[in-house]
Amino acid sequence: MTDVKHIRNVAIIAHIDHGKTTLIDSVFRATRTFRDNQQMAERLMDNNDLERERGITIRAKHCTVSWNEYLINIIDTPGHADFSGEVERVLSMVDSVLLLVDANEGPMPQTRYVLMRALRLGLCPIVIINKVDRPQARPDYALNKTFDLFIDLGASDKQAHFPVLFGSGLDGWFVRDLDKEPHEGMDALFETLIEKVPPPKVDQDGPFVMQVSTLAWSDYIGQIGCGRVLSGSLKEGDEFTRFVMRWKEPQGDGFELVKSSKERGVHLWVTRGLKRTEVDQISAGDIVWLAGPSEIGIGDTFSTSEDPTSALKPLDIEEPTVSMFFLINTGPFSGGEGTAITLRQLKERLVRELRVNVALRMEDQGQSDGVKVSGRGELHLAILIEEMRREGLEFCVSRPEVITHQDSDGNLFEPIEQLIMDVPEEYQGVIIEKLAKRKGELKTIENAGTNVIRIEFEIPTRGLIGYRSEFLTDTRGLGIMSSRFVGYGSWRGEINLRNRGSVISMDTGQTTAYAIEGLQERTVIFIDPGEKVYTGQIVGENSRPHDFTCNPTKRKNLTNHRSSTKDIAVTLDVPRKMSLEQAIEWIGPDELVEVTPKSIRMRKAILNSDERRRSQKTQNGPKQGVGAILLPLTIFKTS
């Protein structure tokens, strides 16, 4: 066992793409965690295929390195706002944080959020100005903005006098002074960690106490809980009491015991490098994994004391802001490219996800074709959809809808986000115009003198649905936008998110170049010639607001009057291929995205055109929300 005085627990927090995971790669190399001749992949902590492909961290991960007899537990946290709940929970396991700030961009929305959480817990951050070797780097600007952010968030004098390091996580060097010290080595980082991060404040001789901050699942062992041991020690096979606590209503009036049960620690692990190592005993100060209880929840307290007063206060679990319907695939191509699942199988897969993804919610509304799933944002749900798709499953999802709240006086409240964009100066006019239509409220405009301006908006979450692809088009791919959930605000009124209709297939079969040539003059086509489509599938975007049906499978009549060389000059436009996120953002309230392992298709919820017209007549005017269109779900037809 390592002496608790030689243990350091620290989390790395930052905005997305500011270099957290790349920094840990350099830490591994500097501490010689792997053999000299061992091959190391880039971004080792991103061990999920989706994380590597997208270049983002989705779930918080824990690793341990050794340096000069010190054991350093490092937690890599997600930088995207949709996964901010992972950051909130893991901060309870550490004694300090490394706050990474990009030397060019400076503090961004997620930087503000994660720093606010760290300061509220009383942690004293260490600030690292990263990527100072880039041509556009402005380390002094980034440092000044970071200090201003500390003051804005009400940091104490001790927290505001933070140590600062400058360097490059990619090249593996950090220094305290950019001008006086050579740009090589990571010793300055490790020395600052040992000096400024306090050892864990624990009671080694007291009863065993541990609080669960992260969950994992094994098909062989069951639920696994991760957390820091706050007191005492536990040997394999020892008994302890599991306390489940909850906040009293209204929240803030303390917490109360829900239930307690006698459990046994069957498996105990610690992390060394990237691997979990099973041990016979765990002790205070270390971050450990424990399996044995049949049920483990976030915030559960494990203690060898039977006194309920030894239980710790529950951890806050973030509330979802966006919901979607997950539905079984009722299209005519169901089962052709993957495994068509029943509602029971769909629920079972979502229940497995709920075991580890605590920010997710599933609501069974008694419908025969699907369930309602809620999460922290579009990306949060899109990642889940992509994971299920790669497992070979087929299903349909509806358009995201924000989750609203109503107070006792009947006032409606919706989620509001802070939106920050860095755009070239010549595009600011179109950006401000479009966001004003989406009920965005302009807060500040800052010109850094480099022909790139920073614009800050406060905008409803539903105003951002479908806007990211428009933003890239309007800025010619040169703009950067990021947002974070800041709370609930009053309902901002109706927003018309899409002013173009759908082009819907009226027949089933293979598309032809002859039919597409006539359609592309007044539509944007989503399909290639020779692609299979079915009745009710969306094959393009109309140039006008209304929907219209067409026959993309129409073939040219063959007669003896046709020239043999007439079709040589036919030119087809490149179709717009929609990614999963783009399709989810684009569809309307009465449309669905059909997800299969090989294809992403968009379709009407009601495939038959006659039934769609009858359904529209029975509705008394337009209604808000997915449920207004999709209920009852049993009206879905395949022809």
C-alpha cells in the first residue's frame, strides 16, 4: 500500500479540444508507464471507437502514474457540454484540478462551467496555458482572460493566486516561465502537482467509508462502482453497509436515508497505468473499483459502520434537457440490413445503457411501438444511437424536443444556453440575423484585431436544433461555435426552425438517373441513382416550405424514335448525404430517422400519403411536441 502522503488525486478539466487527452499521452511517456519499445497509440485514454473517430472524450476515465515515489491518480474528463455531468461527479474524488486553456481561444463556455463547479467544491486549480507553440497563440491574453474568469466566478484569494504553467501537451513540455526556461521536459508539471496538490484528507484508522462517483457494468460480475476511499480500509470478502440517500423536498433542506442493506466486497481493484489490477485490500486515499452489491447507484455510501449518520450527502445528478422517441422500425426494409428489434429488446438495450449512463432517462408511456428517452443534449443521444447502430440494431428516432417546466402560476420555462462563436468579421451579419430569428439574444461582441470576432448569445436550446450545419455553411467552415446549458428561462415564443419542405417518394423501388435529373432542378437530392427507396421515404429537400411527393423510380419510356446517344450529356448534382446528427436536426415533427447498421434514412412517421392527409385533417391546427404527431404510434404503416 502507498503511503497516503505520497498520493495525489487530480482531474483534468477544459473546454472541448483544448488538449486534455493529448496531455495525458505526454504524461505516460514522461513517467515511462509503458516500455520504451512498446507501441503507443495517440489519445490512449480515448479507448472507444467513437471517441477516436470524433476526437472527443465521452466518458470520464481514470489512470494512475508513478513519479519519484509518488502515486498520481489522473481523471480525464469530457469537454463537451452534453457530457458535463461526468465532470460534476468525478470532482468529488479529487483534491485539485488542472485547468487547461487554449493559448489562442482562451476560456470558452465549458471552461467556465467546469471551473465554477471546481471552485464551489473549494478546490484550488492549477492553470495550464496549452498549445503555446501555435502561430496564433496568445498566452498572455489567455492568462488574463482566465484570471478575469476566476474573479467573475467569485474565487477566493487563495484560489485566485493559482500557479501557472505554459507549454505544449502534444510536444510534451511545460515550463513556469516561457522566456527563461528551456522548452523541454515535464518536470515542472510534476513538481507543481506534488507541491500544490494536497494529499487526500482521510482517516486511515477509522471505519471504511467510500462514496460511488462512477458506474461500470460487467456481464459476468454485474454492477461495478468507482470512488475514492475516504476512511479506513476494506479487505476482499469483508462485509459493509450500503446506504442510499436522497435530498429532502424542497432540495436544500438536507438529505434522508432511503434504504440500507448488508453487502460484501467480492472484487476489489485499483488502477495502475490504464489497467485495473485486482487486489486483496483497498485503503484510504486511493481511487478504487468495487463489485459485490447487486445494485449500486451514483452517490451510494459504503461503510463498515452501521450508523446512518456516517452516510455522505447524495451527489447531484444532472437533469436531462432534450427528449426523443425511440421506436421500432416499421418500414418495408426492416431487417434487411441489420437486426430488427422488438419493443422488448429495445427496452432491454436501453436498460443496459441506464446502468452506466446516469444522465439518461427512459420513460415508458405505455405505447406499443416505442419509448421516450431523455438526455443532456442532441450529441448525448446521438452517441447512444450510433453505439446501438454499430451493434447491428435497426430502429427509428424522432426529432429532439426540449423538456419544459411549468410553475404553479402556469408560466412555461424552457432550457437556455450560452452560445459563444468565433467567426470571420465578414460573416457576423448573417449570423446575427439568423440567431435573432431563433430567439437568440445578443450579449457581447469582441474584436481581437485578427479579423475574427467573438460573439456571445443567450438562446433557447430549441433554437440551436438544426443550426450547426447552417452555421458551417454560412461561415464557409471557418467558424467555431460552442454552447453550454445555463438554466431555465421563460418561454421565448414560437420558432420556425425549417422553411423548406420534404420531397417524399410515392413508390418503392430503385431510383433512376432519369427521375433524379428532373427533380434536381427545384430540389436538393439526398439519394444516388440505383438506390433502393420506399413509399414515404424522404428523398430530398424542397426549395419551398411545403412537402410534395414524387416518383424517383420513374423510368424513361423506350421507343424506336429515341437517339442512342441522347442520354450521354445527362449531368447529375452530387447528392447531399446526411450524417446521423444532421438527419436528426433536419427532420420535422411528423418525420423520423430510420437507423440501420448500413444506412441513415429519413421518412414520414405515417408512410401512406392518404393516411397522412386524414391525420392532418383530424388535428385541430398545429401542435407542439413529438407526441402530438406520433400518438398513437400504432398508426404507422408500411405502405
